[in-house]
Amino acid sequence: MTDHPQFSINRHLIILVHKQPFLDWLLSADPNPLPPMTLDDLRDDNEAFLIPDDVADGTEDAVKWVEKHWRMFFEHMLGDWLTDETLWPQKLSLKLFREWFGVEYQSLVWDLGNAPLAIEDWEADDGEEDRTYH
């Protein structure tokens, strides 16, 4: 058995990186004040998303794909911090999304685990089982 990566998966990776305007908004909008937080603190654990490998051939394509789906990403990122949508900005737009988030792209994702991939459905009804892939 080798200790080198052997298996890549048929997905690409994008990471949404918080920008200062998002942090400024978050600190002002949250009714339960957060402990002192810097942009570096916020970026310490950015959200990563696997995207289909046929939608991007480089960073420019990945950014275009993300921007085509900007509303879904925007709502997800806001909901991670504030579930009360009345606290969100009144008008979400692609322009605001671009001001608040950057996109990093990686074309190759290696699977270094030995266990089968398990997919947890966060919107599944109670009683539904998660899926496992081999």
C-alpha cells in the first residue's frame, strides 16, 4: 500500500472567502453581539463546495458558474450566521455578493480517506437515511 494520494474525485472545489464588508455587516446586524472578530478569524474556516467537474476549466469558469448560482450561495452564507432572514440585507444582488465574497478554485480534489463517502442530507425529513457511496 502506498502512502501517496491515489484517488481523485470527479468534482472541483470552490471556496467562498469572506471579505471585510461581510464582516462589517455581520457585526452590525447580529442582535446577539459576537465576540471581537477579525477578518482573519472569519476566514479561519471558509465554506468549501464541490462543484461538477464539467462546469469549470479554470478559475474564470468557476467564478462564472458561482455567479450564475449567486443567490443560492448568498442565502446559504447568510443563513450560516443569521437564520432570521429579516436581519439580512433587504436587497440581495450579484453586485453585493461580489463585494462580500471572493471565490477560490481548485481543479483537483484527492480523496485520502479509506472509508466510503457518506453524504448527509441536511434537509432530509427525520427518519431518512444518509447515503453512502463506495
